Amino acid sequence: MKVAIVHDWLVNYGGAELFVEYLLNIYPDAEIFTLVYDKKRIGNHFTNCKIHTSNIQRLPMASKLYTKLLKFMPQAFEAFDFTGYDLVISSSSSCAKGVITPPYVPHVAFIHSPMRYAWDLFFDYRKRSGKLTRFFMNRWIPSLRLWDYVSSQRIDTIIANSKFIARRIKKFWNREAQVIYLPVDVSRFNPNDKEREDFYVAFSRLVPYKRIDLAISACKKLGKKLVVIGGGSEMDNLKKLAGNHKNITFLGRASDEVLQDHLQRCKALLFCAEEDFGFVPLEAQACGSPVIAFGRGGALETVVNEKTGLFFEKQEIDSLADAIIRFEKLDSEGIFKKEEIVTHARSFTEERFQTEFKKAVEDTIEKIKIF
């Protein structure tokens, strides 16, 4: 079977790119189609794959400026030709799901999220943008929304990574979506036999919507130790927020070994973002650590309240600080048991993902056979 995997872009390696590798474990001979590909920044992850890039790849500095070319992305993906393929799988949080396939070629789309900047986060993005960017957003986004809706109607089967995303798909595209949870890589994240120590961890890309500022401010307010792991555009702002507070430590981007060590030893992970799914809470739980998470989005489906973690209600400093105080009280009572936390995380296995995904593909192929 000749399989094509369509992914938004291959520029940095993160959770979405890990997902492509999960697909390649099922379809190792699949060819990849993507907007732009930066081999140097991606490293050795896809070196054995045949990768097709769009015409945008030919532009100077394409792998750095591609986010500025949103208006041209729909046409770039629609230009890919899938004649002769037996199956097309798209991995999309932007425009990849908008490819055009022949009627006899099944298209299964795994949606990490409908375009946030076109729909529910449009006003937030616009508020944080400069005057020129706002001008083009107001001019281009309405037509992009229309294309996004129309192109979603061409997909044979839509799979969402969480119930939260399935709801957004229904809201914006009026399509039903099957939910298949992503797996956690338990080979990278495991518990140890040591006692947890008196510090918290905040780990993610340091970008505004991750709300690492809440973790820093709450820990400053309570006098708690916090280790911030990750890099990104907000690093300088977050360091200014932390000031010279001796309890706040920044490690920057860290290796898997350093990350796992801190997740194994920390009192809990502080997870302040509204995520579509979120690998990080599961990675922490796979290491045996509970999670204090914002009670909205994918975390509601990966954290079990008062068993593997605790939720706070508002993205506000006081709400998180109150949750930390409640957590420490429950933790002192032995509520959070490492064995139960690890068992829960390990239910999100790659074997389970593969079984469910292959079944969805088989059902799709069977469904379009009548044509």
C-alpha cells in the first residue's frame, strides 16, 4: 500500500513531529509531504524518509519566514498530487488537512487542533500583534476561515486527539470526530525509587500561551522552589518576572536525561496552559509525579483529579497558589500514590494507539469501497 503522510511543516522537533514518527512506525514506507523542511533543525529524525516539500520551500529563508506566509499555505497544500497513492493521512493543526485527494483515495485526518489563530484564539493573537500584522489578519483571516471550513468537508475520516478538540471540530467545521488519544513514550520517561523532593517543575516551550508566568508568580508568592525547563521567546520576560528570587531556577532547554531526572524528583509538575492534549502532564505522570493543572482542555482527559493530580479553576496567580496549598495538604495525607500515577500514564500506550488508528483507517477504506 502506497501511503502519504501530510504534515504542516518540519522545522522544529516537538510533539506533532513525534506523532509523525508514530505514524511511520505503522507505515514505515510512507512518503512525507510538508510545507517546508529544515533538515538541520529537525536533525536525524526523518533522514530515511522520502520528503516532498511545497513550492514555498524554494523561497529564501522559507523555513524561518513560513509563518508569515499563511495566506499562501492553502494553495501550497492543494498543489500536492496524490494520484497513485492508496491512503493519505494528514497530521494537522494548520493547513495540512486541506489537501485534495482523488475520490478513490481515502483521506484520514488526525487533527491536533483547528487553526487556533483563525478561530478561538484569533482575538488573543490580534491583541498581541503589531499594527501591520493586525492589518493583514483583519484582511486575510475571514477568507482563511472559509477555506478552512470548506476543506474540512473533503476529509473522509476526522480523528481528534481529545474530546476537547472534537468539540472544537464540531463547533467550527460541523464535523463529527473520533477521539484517539496520543501515546506517551514510556521508554523515555520512567519512575525511580527515590522520594520526591521539595521543588516544583514547569516544563514547556516558553511562549505566552503556556502561562509559565503563573507558575513563577505563584511560587514567588508562596515561597516555593520552582525549576523552569525549556526555551523560547518568553525567556527574558520570565527571568525579569522571577527577578533575583533564589527559589526560581531556569535550566533552559534540557536533555531527556535532565528532564526525566527532574520529573522523577519533583513534588509536582505545574501545568498552566489550556492545551489541546498535552504530552507533558503524561510524561510527568509516567515518571511518578502528580500534576497541578489548569482545569480546562486536554488536561481534563489525562489527569485524574485527587488521584494523579489536582486542577485549578482560573488562569490566575491566586487560583494556582490555592491549588498548590490544597495539593500539599492532600499530598501529606498520602493521596497521590506513585504506583497509581504511573499505571494511569502507561495506559496511554503506543500499542493502544496503533490498534485504534489502524482500525479507523480500515473502517475508512471499507467505507469508500462502494465508490
